[in-house]
Amino acid sequence: METESKNSLLLSVLINLIVCLLISTSIPSLLVEPLMRNQSLTTGSRYTITVDALNSISDDGIDSVIAIGSSMTLKSLDGRCVGDNLGAGTNVYNLAHSASKPYTDMQHIPRIISSNPEIVMMEISPDILTSPSTLSSLEYIELRYKIDSIYQDNSDLGDWLELVPEEYQKWIAKNEFERLQFRQEYFPSAIDQYLKRILLNETLGIENGNFGWVPMQNDDEWIEYLQTPIFPNDKFGIEGFDDEKMKEYNESKLHVKPWPKPNSNGTLSHDALEYEINSLLNAEIEIIILTPPYHPEHLEYLEMNQWDGLNQTIERYSQLPGITVFDQTWDTNWDSDDFYDRNHLDDDGRLKYCNRITPIIEQILDRT
């Protein structure tokens, strides 16, 4: 009898320990998750959405078109506008991220393929044909690898992992324990944020509906947001500049030589593009390569042959069956009034972009 009592006690203690362990590991997720989505803990709350977004796209039950790329694609593509032009039966999703590169986007290729889109639109621009080398680019890749892998599971660990240099592998969670560890890194900051809210009524979070805010997956705005992100108000861009500010912007940003000098091969981005393109084509998914528009006054300051690396990269991929190039970088029909700044479109530019890309998508859908 005494032995049975001891066994029962040990069993109760063991069960309590397991329950405490489960609670202790779930608390960080419960506290951290809402603050990750409203930018209280990270510089970009949008980086948290990709896995949930692709899961939603997988369940949408209609033809899907997915766009990936940097802020130039993010601020160019109004997916709802394109979807309305195409008519019922197709959703166009904008999953681009600020400063994103192929070597960060490649993490999502296995799940993109699993979501079974008809078309993937992929940005190739002078800005992204690089390998990370500066301190800011290394900080960015650490942020992206950690945040993206927090939300992933083992099904996301494809051949792209072999392309990640050894020194960056530590920033990728490869199992649930490592994902928990990365989440716990944000736990002290989350506690600090909650205390500031309670005691000081202060928050770093973005208010609902403002640029930088993202909805949760069960919010009414979720699907709409995946198609048309929240764009910055035009009044904060060139359109809203007074004469003095416009003069300063011209001298420092617009009427200067563009900084990128892209390589034609041999970068981590090129390795990632090879993986992305081959994987998508092998899955019989059509690809549209997007080259983004630049302010025409900015392009006047390009040096001769400065962007040959871009042209050679695009030319190489354009020869592959299943790839269509939507080249807007060298299109001369963009006006100054279409731009928020030197390399991002405003509301007028987005409408023009929408009307230009719709027939390209339509032609591909008609033949697939």
C-alpha cells in the first residue's frame, strides 16, 4: 500500500512537472506573438506573416499568383487591383518584404510550392544582386533568418539550407527547441513592453490600419492585407515636399548616381535565384521576373554599363521555358508623378503598374 502511494505521488509530481514545462514554454509565445505583429519588438512586423500567409493561400481554393521581392515590389503591386482586373477566380498576393533578397526569400520556396500557385512573380533588381557584406546587411540577414525560422517547421527545411554559408547557419532554427530558444530571446523585451503599457501607457506598437501594422490570421482584414499591403501616404513622399525639401532631396538622393553596381553572377543572391527558379520550374509553376521601375530623373545619372550585371542576369533566365520577364526598369513610360521617392511607386504609379501587369498575368493563366 505504501509503495502504491509513493508511486502515485511520484506520478503526480511528474505530471505537474510536465504541465509546468508546457506552460513555461508556451508563455513566451503567447506574450511575444502579438508584439511581433505590431512592431513593438522588431523593426519589421511584416516579416512575421509569410508562413501564415502561405498557409492561407494554400486553402483559398482558387487560382493564386504570389509576388516576392523587396520594398520596390512591396510598394508597386496592388494585388486587389490586379485581381479585380482579372475577374473572379484569381487572387494576387503581395508577399514582398522591405530589403528582402533572394537569399532570404529562398527559405519560403518549399512552402510556396506546397501552396500550389499558378504563377510566382519574382523580383530581380540591381539592389538585390549581392552577397551580404556590410554590418547592416549581416544584421538584416540575422533578423530575417531568425524570424522566418521561428514560424516555420521542418517541412520548410529544403535544399536552400545548403546554400546558407556556415557562419549564418546559427541564425536558422532547425527544430522546435531552437525555435523556442529564438522566441525566448524576445521574451525580456516583451515583458518590458507590457510593463510600459500598464505603468506608463507607452507603446512602440503601430496602431491598427497604419503603415507598418499587420493583422493577425483570424482578423477580417487578413486576406485583403495579403493582396494589398498598407502603403505609406503619398503626402510623406515627393508629392508632399515643399521647394526647400525637394531641392535637398534632388541634391542628395535623386540627382546622383544610383549606388548599386550588380554582378552578373557569383553572388549569394545568384545562387539563391538558381535554386528558386529551378525549384519552381520543376514544380511546373510559371515565373514572372519583375524588374522594378526607377524614377526617370535618377536613371539619368547611371554610368555607362553600370547595370550590365542586371541585364546579363535577366537575359540568362529569360531563355528558360516557363519564365516571362516584366521589365519596368528600362521602360521609358514612367513619369515623375508616378513615384513616392526615387525607387518606389506612389498611388498613381501603383495603378499604372496594375494595369500594365494584368495582361501579362492573364496571358499566362490562359495557357496554363
